[in-house]
Amino acid sequence: MVSEETWGIAAPMLNSALKYQDTHEIEDVREAIDKGDAQLWCGARSCVVTEIIEHPRSRSCRIWLAAGCRKELVEQMLKDIRSWAKMQNCDKLCVVGRKGWARVLKEFSQPHTILECSL
């Protein structure tokens, strides 16, 4: 469970990232965090939402929502998330986001492209 004080700081930042997608609204994010299906990471000027993905032969930590100060996200928070993911026995750290993140996260590869069609 996230305190109301923390959520009051994180929610506006997360809303700014949610406007670039159509799969979740802020209430969905809060519910996933409160249920323990997702994790909220808060820095001084940014926040991240992660989730653990179980595959038959691997386990990955997926960053699926990030907002705020990019420098803080990349230079500070990513280290903590990486360490935590290793402690959770994850063998991959994935970032799902806009194409611009590929320019910033140089150590990450882009092995796949996800294509989507609305029906």
C-alpha cells in the first residue's frame, strides 16, 4: 500500500506519462501497486512503476511507467531498481517506453519491435 502523501506526489507525475499510452489510467496503476502486482519507486523529482514478469524459463523486471527528472531516473533510480531486480532473481531488466529512451539508455539493446493495430 502506498501512503496518500506519497501517492499525492507520484500520481501527477505518473499521469504525465500515462498520456502517451492507452492501456492504463491512474486508478489502474494505483490498484496494481496496492495489490502488489506493481512496485512504485519514488525519487526526489521522479517516479517509476515496475512489475515482475514470470516466463517459463526466465524472470524479468519490467519498467513500464516512468516520469519526472530523466537524470534522476537514469543516474540514480535505475541503479536501485537493478539491484532490487537481481535480489528478486530476475535475469532481465526491460524498459517499455517511448523511442526516445533508446537514446538515453545506451546499455540497453532493442532486440524486438512491437507493432500494434487497433481493430
